[in-house]
Amino acid sequence: MGLDVRVLCLNAGSSSLKVALIEGGSATARFGADVAATRDLRGLLELRGIAPPDAIGHRLVHGGPDQTAPLRLTADARARLDRAIPFAPLHLPAELDVVDAAARAYPDVPQVACFDTAFHARLPDVARRLPIDGWADEAGVRRYGFHGLSYEYVVSRLGGEALDQAVIAHLGSGASMAAVHGGRSIDTTMGMSPTGGLMMGTRTGDLDPGVLVYLMDAKKWGARDVEHFVNHECGLLGVSGTTADMEKLLATRDQDPQARLAVDLFVYTAAKIVGALAVALGGLRTLVFTGGMGAHSAAIRAGIASRLAFLGVTLDATRNLAHAAVISPPGASCMVHVIETDEETVIAHHVERCLAGAAWPSS
């Protein structure tokens, strides 16, 4: 695979799709679409003047217990991925539908799956293990971590050597954080599924299991009812009662007490988690904001930072409002970065390495 390879990157959510064509390490086309549009993927690309690619890369949210590296998608490999669906039933079915649609549209083009869980595959046992019985751990019930492709991009931008006591905060409608030492994940907020950890747009984040037992008894809910509730009716939407859109909540918080509570709860929880991850790292020297909200909301960054002064986190207000690359003042003990993430560039890199036969790093 050379620098002139054309990699079509398909980054699917549960209903939306981000498409990018990466050539020579740069995007020559980017656009969004509905996942349903991949039923005619070739037609979708031809309408935009995009010729058949040399290779296709997919972001898959979960690889299950065994898949810890990018995977060339042979027929057998694709069939094995169905076994991972129970670990991410909200995301994987739609993502695998996109894989199948791409195979139908371009049957002779090689495809590679890139997993959001892979970045966290070598978590220490104390971070990986959940406080549950051993049989469940052996069945794959463990902390996996997500947003791995975004974290990889940040590490590639700043360099692993610069990230020895670093917290990377990927803040968007889905939100998580990772404690990174030497460029490697040593702890992270999301657990077995992308529902855990930090409060999100419509997802609960971490929740007392007793809440779910109570609701199942009181509402006579089954598993699918609980899944819908914790993934679609909670978070910013559930607390505000109006919207999961942080920009709208920030605009109305002075008039709407519930909007203010939703914003305050998000900021408070995020700051508390940074503090917890600083314990895992033995200190905090770098804080990175990324993701849609992390890269674009000066108010959220300022709110989180204001609670972390005891860890040396301070912001230059002018730089923060300008979304500068570095928003901490000169000489600060904790350097604070703002980075626009680019998962598709990471996908293209993994596709090239995988098809060239390069080994996945083991340490």
C-alpha cells in the first residue's frame, strides 16, 4: 500500500454515517449521510463524483473479548463479528449492516474493521476487571473502553512521550475520558458498553445498579426497555427535559433551571472524573479536550477547568474563547490542549498497515 492509495472510511453510528476519502494521508472528500443510504453505497459515492476506492475501512464500536487489533474482513472474519453484537447491541448491528452494504457495492475491494475498543486492549488488570464473580469475567464482562480511534489520533498529534500523565477528554453527544501514560491507555471511563462512565447527551453514564432493579420492578420493564431508557431517555435530555444539545442548554440555562442543572451536572461529573483519573496517573501534567463539545465549547472547558485548579489546571480566557491549540497560560503546571479529532485519518492508517501485513503493536 503506497501513499497514493485511496481509502474510503465509513464511520457509522446507530443511524448516522460519516464518510471520508483519504488519499496520501489527507481527506479529499468528507460528508455525512444516513446509514440507510448505504443500501446504494456505490450510487451515493457516484453522485459525488467518487470513483471506486482501493480499500475500505470501517469504525466498529466493539470487537468483543477477542478482537484487539484491526481486522481484514474475510467472509469468515465477518461472520465471527456477529458474536460481538451482545456487547454493543445499540451500535454494532447498524455498523455491520454498513460493512455488508460495502461488500455488496464493491465485492473486490478489501475491507478492514477498526475497533474503538482496541486502544484500551492492554488496560492493567485493576482497570480492566469489574468487581464481579469470576465466571462473568471469563465470559467477557469487563471494562473495554471506547472512542479509541479518537484517542489514537490525539496521541499521534501530541506524541506518546508528551503524554505521560495525561487525561484525554472526548466530549460530545457520546462522552468518555482516558488516562494515558506514555501514549497508552491505563484507565478509561466507559465500561463494557458505551453507556457507562460520564453523563452524555441521552445516556446515563455510570448508574447505581439498584436504580435499574427498582425501575424493572416498578415499571415491569424487560431488558430492551431498560436498554432504551439508559441510552435514549437520560443524560442531558433526561435532566433538562427538553434537549440533549449542549449548545441549546447553554443558551437557555439563565432562564431555565433544568437546563442549568443539566449543564452543571455534566461539568461537575466531568471534573470529578478528571480528578479520579489523575489518581490513576499519579498526577496530571496534560489535559486534552477533543470531540465535538470538547473542541468547540469554550464554556464547557472553562467550567470543567474551574473545578480543577488544585491539579494545576488553569486557562487563558482569550485563548479558550478562540479555541486555540493550547489554552493554558505559559508556565502552567498542567498544559491544556484543544484538538479537533479525526477518526477517519486513523482508520485509513490502520487500513494501510493491515493490508501491508504490518503487525499491531504489542506494547
